[in-house]
Amino acid sequence: MKPVFLIGYMGCGKTTLGEPLARVLGWQFVDLDLYIEEKEGMTAKEIFMTCGEARFRELEREALEEVAACGGDTIVACGGGTPLQAGNMELMNRLGVTVWLRTSVERIISRLVLPEQRSKRPLLNDMNNEEIMEAVTRGLEARTPFYEEAQLQFDSTYLESEEEVNNTAQRLAAILMQMHNA
């Protein structure tokens, strides 16, 4: 089986769903940002600040190629901006299966305003809920044409409890296995 690349806006559930999905399938899970951080010995924020976004995007592309080269049986949670970089969607679609995790702007915001999410996303710390709503709406609108290049769109609305996460992971696993056996 080819690697599965989960794409979508921040808060859509790439990591929340990706880890249990990998468990259900008996595969490994890779969070692309964490992979880059471990390899570089810096956080993504530090890489952006010290080396710039262009360097981060180069590292991201290298990481995509490395993870894809490992072959199948891997669920990869991509950064929300990964699909926007030239050639990344083409690479992921060629070497794996891309899944756009979709949910409503309201659901994304309800997740992003949680204290544990705000602490992981420093850009949100200085925004009130209305500003977050505007930023998410604009950001999602700009990114949708890239996300639409995914081979599969999957509803990631129900990830608010452990039971919902497990049920959603089971549903997506069944779809992926059906695609694999087709």
C-alpha cells in the first residue's frame, strides 16, 4: 500500500485522526512537522525565525520525499501549508494517497480556541475569537484550490471524544482498504 498523506487546514484533525488511524491499520504514523523538528533539532517556529520560510519549505519537501521513499504502511499528517508549495500535491498524489480532511469553519474554530490548541499555535495567542474566525475563513478560502487536488475528501467533523475519534478512524480505514483492494 502507498503512504497516506492527510492534508487540510489547522484544526481539521490531521494528527488527532492520524495517530488512531495508523493504529487501526497497524501502520506507522509520521507528523511531518515533528519529523522536520527532530531532524533539524529546532522547532518549526525556530526554523522559520532563524532560517526563514523558504528554508522551512525546502526541509518540508525533503521530508515529504524521505517519508514517501519509506514506502507504504505510513500515515503522514502534513502541515496545513504543505500542499500550497509548488509540486508537493503532485508528489504526494504520485507517491501516495492524499486525503483532505474537511470540516466546517465553525468546527475548526471551536478546536482552535481551546487552550491546549492556542498554546501549540503561537499566532493565535494574540487573536480574539472573531479575529480567529476571520483568519480561518480567509485562510481556508485561499487554500481550498490546493486541498481540492486530493484524491479523497473525508469528513473530519466528529473528533471531539475518544469514541468519535475511534469511530472516524475505523470509517476512514475501511475506505482506504477498499481503495487499496479496488
